[in-house]
Amino acid sequence: MTQLDARRLIEGDLQAQRRERAQHFRPALLLVVLVSAGMLMVTGVRPDLLSQPPAQLALQFLTWALAFVALPAVGLGLWFPSARARLGLAALAAAVAALVAAGRALSDMFGETAFEGAGLRLDYCTKLTLGSGVLTLLVCAVSGAFAQRRRPGGALWLAGAVALIAVDTTTWHCPWTHLGHTLPSHLGAGALLLALAGGAGLVLHRRQRAG
């Protein structure tokens, strides 16, 4: 067997593992989509969803794509981008989350009343963000998603996906664009969820890999 043949065998084996892993987690991904859709059906979709500025709506769809495709692909070991690409992807996810959560109110951030009433509090949108995120986190935990990568960093990518899904779910429910509301109840709750999901993911990674 030549070195080229051995390389082809290794690459074929890796591709087969990725296909098997993708097939295994396809039902979990579908369940997460149904959880988000179900939350929106129960709580209601914002009346101005399709009448938002095209750029804002495009950012929201980009968030769904990052949350359901790009970040889970890295976290599950289906995609192995370079270190520079991973850094860019993480920066893009963080920037998009901030822009989507704050919404059009960013243009008013220098106004005198932009941050009036700001501060993390347990209002309806905070509960929705945390609630939808916890449900998504449970799906990831039960499916064994956090333990798929040998290194624990994969769990953090999945935690990022959990936070993005929660933020976008709340954004599609709440039409309020005041920064005093969106920063703590949308973005702030999403950041809190990211920390909680990241911690839980690392613990689950260690325990499920050990077991």
C-alpha cells in the first residue's frame, strides 16, 4: 500500500465518520428547530416581522444560519476550519448577535434616553430567552452533542449556537426596539445563557467522555 492509498483510506474513514455523525444528530437538529418554532407559536411572532428593514431581516436569517448550521458543524466535528476562520466565525457570531439583539435601536444609542431603564431584570423577554435556550441546551445534553469532539472547545461552539437560537427567537417575538429593553432582556440574557451553556457543556463533555 502506497502512502497515497493510505491517505485516501484515512480521508474516506473520516468522511464516513462525519456522515454517520451528521445522520445521528439530524433528528436532534430537527427537534431544536421545532422547539424554536413552538416557542414562537406559543408566544406569538412580532407583527412587524416581514416589514422590518431588509438589512435587519437579513441579519436575523444569518443568525439562524450560524446557529443551526455553522456553529454546530464546528462543535460536532463536521467542519474543521482553520484557526483564522474559526476566529472570524466567532467574531461574526458575536457581532451578529449584538446587532440582532439591539435591533434598529442602535441608531438611537447616543440619545439622552437610549439606556433609560436599562438593567438585567426578569421580564418576559428575559424569561423567553433563557427558557428557549434551556430547552435547546437540554436537547444538546440528551443527544450527547457536547461530547463529540475530543477537545472541550467543541462544547463552547455549541453553547454559542444555543445562545444565538435563544436571542433570535426572542427577536422574532418582541417588536420593542428601545435599548433600555433590548440590551438587558435580549442581549444580556443571551450573554448570561452563553455563560451557563458553556459551563454546562464543559461539564457534560468531561462526564460523557469519561463515561
